[in-house]
Amino acid sequence: MSHRKSLNLPLLSRGMMAVLFAQFLSALADNAILIAAIAIVKSQGLPNLVPLLQESFVAPFILLAPFVGQISDAFPKGRVMFMGNSLKLAGAVAMLSGINPISAYALIGIGAAVYSPAKYGILSQMFAPSSLVRANGMMEGSTIVAILMGVLLGGWLADQSLDWAFMGVMGAYILALVANLFIPHLPAENAAKNGAVSFHPVRLIKQFVTSLAILFKNPDSRFSLLGTAVFWGSGTTLRLMLFAWVPAALLITDNQTPANLMGAVSIGIVLGAVSAGLWVSLANVNRALIGGLLLGPAVLALIFVHDFYFAATVMAVIGLCGGFFVVPLNALLQERGHETIGAGNALAVQNFAENLAMLCFVGGYSFAASMGVAINTIIIGFGLILWVAISVLAVFRVRRG
């Protein structure tokens, strides 16, 4: 196990502000362009392609998982973030140019797959373990506020003018690139440990499998991987389900209302992230299970909802539970990853697990919808599966503790 080293920066340092600003702008653009892409396929009379949009974004995280972690740990992470945002900008330009939205969104997914291990992995280089949960809370808060603004702006602009939406997205990506230039130039993790890093594909795949095995053998990192995978798999599916649930339950057919409800989830996640930063640390990380165990019942409450404001309240509660659950688990994985295989590799494994869960959850929802299953029935099944999955995880975790 390697000795953990970090800059031990203050949480409000200039470097952290640069990371947060870059992440905020990048996440805002990611979510605004998803709403715009959904509006495009709906305008083409192809709403059945909405799940394929999400899957085209998710697939690069799975296919590139053996490589992006090595890239993140082999180069300064600020430089890797710059490269990821450049790919996202190229995907936005492609979509504006009339390229198939699924293909263009896949390019944005490639950029996000490159970007993600670096954006979280850099925190373990910048902060000591005692500050890592709070740093993650700030990162998660920045991300969720960006998601909130991105879905709200994306929904409004998509109902007004898709050209405006794309110009806003590209502007946000460009500003994120500028912010990346102010991120501290930190040494590459693997360069310091191993000297030259090989990028031979077969060797990288073997190293990824080894990293996966190392993390799953460790009880803490296994707990984090499974927990965050269930959370993000279910969260992504819930976001897509809103576009079917809102017309059925609230009798509203625009793009803005589902986006507003996504925004309510985002507000809840911010509150959950703040709460986790105050009451959960790596020493008492099992407290995060409280939020996880409440997620399933909160989703099941949607079957009783027929009013927008009640819906927004329920969605905010779902977000609150989710934020309280996922933020400490992210910090736990970063710390254990930094101690063993490198934070970038650990985040690449996490992205692989999370996005594999997304494919399974979204695939299950798409299959049920294609078979004509009523949306409320889907929500009941979805809520029960979520509750059972986190309950089983909690039982095994508490027994080991």
C-alpha cells in the first residue's frame, strides 16, 4: 500500500475554486445538451430513442474504463480534464451541425468518460483525508447546482430555440476549458510511482481487471462501488422515466416540467451533500446507509402523486436521500483507491460499475416500456428493486462492521 500524499490545501483555495468552476460549467452544459437532444428526437417523432440517447452516453464509460483511469493517473489531472472538455465541445458542435444526436451525444460521453476519473481523483491529491468528504460535498454541490441550472435552462431553451440552447452549451464548455487552465499543475500519480506508463491495450485491460479485483476484495471499496452503482443506475433511469410519468400523472406534455422536476432532485442532492459533509466522515461512513434505505420508499411515493408541487417535494426528498448516501461513498472510494491503485484507476472502475448498472436499469425500463407496462407499475417495480438492493447491501455492510 502506498503512503498517501496530498497538498493538504484549504477547502477554499484558488485551486479548488478553479476545479469547482470548471466542473460546474462542464456539468451544466452536459445536462442542458441532454434536454436539447431529447427535444430533437421528440420533434422527429421518435420518443422511443430517448433511452438510446442515455445509453450512447453511458457506453463509452464502460468500453473505455480500462484506459481512462490509466490516462488520469499517468498525466496531470488538470490537463486530462482539459482534454475531456475539448471532446465534449466537439460533440456539441457535431450535434449543432446536424450529426445524428445519438452519435454526437456518444462523443460527449467519450469526453465525459475521460474527464470523470480526473475531476474526482484530483481531490485526493489536493486534500488530506480529514477534508476529503467536505471536498467531495463541495464538488457534488457544484455538480448538482450545475445539473439544476442545466436542466432548467435546457428545458426552457429547448422549448424556445434549439439554436440558443446549443450556443449556450458551447459557451459553457469554452468557459470550462478556460477554468481548467487555472487548476494546480499536480504531478501524475503513476508517473511518480512507476516511472514510464505503458498504454498497450491488452496490458491496460489486464491491469483494469486487476484493479477491479483489488477494489472488490477490499470491503470499503466494494461497499462504495456497489452503493454508488445502484444509486446512479436508478437515478439515470428515474430521469428518463419522468418524460413518461409527467404526461401520465400530471397531464403535462412540455419539456420544461420534467426538467423542473429534475431540478428539484438536484436541490435535494445539494442538501443531502451538505448534510453528509456535516454528519458523515470516513470513520462513520455507515451513517450514509440511512439515506440509501429511504430512497426506495421515496420513489414508491410517486404513485400517489398527481400535483406538480407535491411531485417537486417528493423529487427533492429523493435527491436529499441520494446525496446523503452517495457523497460519503465517493469519498471512501477515492481514499481507498489512492492508497492502493491510484485515484484515477479507482474512479475508472467506479465509472465502469456505475455505467454498467445504468445500462441494466435503463435497459430494464426500456424493455418494460416497450412491452406496454403502465408507468405506475414500472415505478412500483423500480422502487421495490431499489429498496431491496440497498437493504441487502446494508445487511452485509453492518454484519461486517
